[in-house]
Amino acid sequence: MVPSSAVLADLHSHTNRSDGSHDPAELVEIAAQRDVGILAVTDHDTMAGVADALAAGRAIGVQVIPGIELSIKVPHGSMHLLGYFNEPAPDPLSGLIAGFGEIRTERAREMVDRLNDLGVPLDWDDVVNGAAGAPLGRPHIAEALMRAGHVTERKEAFDLYLADGGPAYVGSDGLGVEEGVQLVRESGGAPVLAHPATLKLDDPHLDPFVGRLKQAGLVGIEVHRPEHTPDQFARYGALARKYDLIPSGGSDYHRPTSPHHPGATGNPPLAVDTADRLLAAVLG
Ligand code: AMP
Ligand code: ZN
Ligand code: FE
Ligand code: FE
């Protein structure tokens, strides 16, 4: 149900339980200040922030949607799959989350090894401690690179070493494409393709790939994202219509100032019934 006070929805956000900078209650507070009445918390490969966000949301009148952003193994570019649920610990997904963390640790270790080989030494313990228990991701490595004085800002760490295809980049070794979509569905959730642009597929390849995802059980695709150009908005909107997918999206908010994710929570605004429609598509 949509609370009557809701003026905006945001279905993509991160907390410090993955690579965001706010704890879950703070994130919900920021969302409320920006008139977001419906907020999905979608941390990378974990739902550890969902319970606290739900509690904060109940206290201040924000409807929090339990979510996750799963890393998917693809041969080119990178793929993230969002999942939305009506409970904070959906099975079988929740039982697999610890394993996702281990896969992320191994991947981060490999990226740190590559940096060492590139003559950019990093202390592994500093990387691990900086993440404070969150599943390790590239932003944690970028922060360690800043602390070690190798770069002055996060963006520089990505531009020089960590961006998709960069010299220290290692892709995800997690779930396969169909496996990810099916896992979300089996767990009672709505799978949505995040930021289709990072797949790095041109139109003739993206179209059948989205068809393949739809066949596997995909119900939505991110059309509304702060960095989308009018052309991307039109292309992904057309794919949504062609494959009968719900046009979704959100800010992908991580922290107050981020050139990579320029939207603050609630920006761009999304139709307030989007989460209801996504969940109705899978729950009937
Ligand atoms: P990972 O899950 O380890 O692959 O890291 C993905 C996260 O890294 C994204 O959600 C962003 O927070 C961040 N990220 C990816 N690319 C960039 C970039 N070019 N500049 C800054 N941050 C980025
Ligand atoms: Zn992130
Ligand atoms: Fe993502
Ligand atoms: Fe994200």
C-alpha cells in the first residue's frame, strides 16, 4: 500500500551495510527529508541493512521495500540484478548471502593482488577493516587507495585502476544470468535489470539479451536513472514496452557527493505504484 503522504518513490539505494556511507536509519531519514515515501534498500549482495531500515521507516512513516542488488557473472561489461521482496529474509536467497560475501572477498583479494602487481601496494587488512563487515566491493578498495595516498579521490581510483575493464578490475564470479533471475523468483521476489548500460551491449545484442532475461522471469528494467541521457531513457523504455517489463529505477544513492551516482535519493522521481506493480507481477 502506498502511504498517503508519499510523494516520491526511489527503488535503488545503498547503505553502509554494503558500499554506501549512511547507516540504514540515516538513509531512511534522508529519504524522508527529500519527500521519498517509498524507499527500496538494495545493497550489493546483502540484505543486512533491511531490518534496521524497516524499523526506521515504521518510526518516521517511510515505506521501506526489502531489496538486494545481486552481482551476476557475464562475459562482457557487468550486470547487476535488483530483487524486491515483501519480507526482510526471503528464502532460499537469505541462506546464500554468506556465500556471496565469500565470493566478494576472494574477488577483492584478486583485485588487491593485481594492484600490487601494478606497483600499487595496498595493505589487505586495511581494505578489510575499512569495509567494517560489509561484503567487499570496489569502493572499499578505492577508499584504501585514498588512505594509502595512491589517489586523491574515489573517481581517480576507478579511472586509473578499478572501472569495468580497468587494469585491476575483476568481474563477478557469482550467480549466472538465469540462475540469478530464478533465485529471486523462487524467493518470492521481483527481479529487475539494473543499469542496463553497464552490460556494454549495443542495441542488436541488448534486445535479445533482455528477451532472454524476460524468458527467465524478469519483471522490470531500470529506465529511470539520474545519469540516463534522453536517448537511453527512450531505448530502455522501448525495451520495457517490447518485453512487457515494468519501467523501474531510482537514484542508486550511495553518499552525499558522488559524481558516479549524481542522484540524491528520490532523484529521479518514480511512479509511486512501481513497487506495488513489481511485486504484484510475481505474487499475483
Ligand atoms: P562492485 O560491486 O565491487 O563491482 O562495485 C560496484 C560499485 O562501485 C558501484 O555500485 C558504485 O558504487 C561503484 N562504482 C562503479 N564504477 C564506478 C566509477 N567509475 N566511479 C565511481 N564509483 C564506481
Ligand atoms: Zn555500489
Ligand atoms: Fe549496480
Ligand atoms: Fe546500486
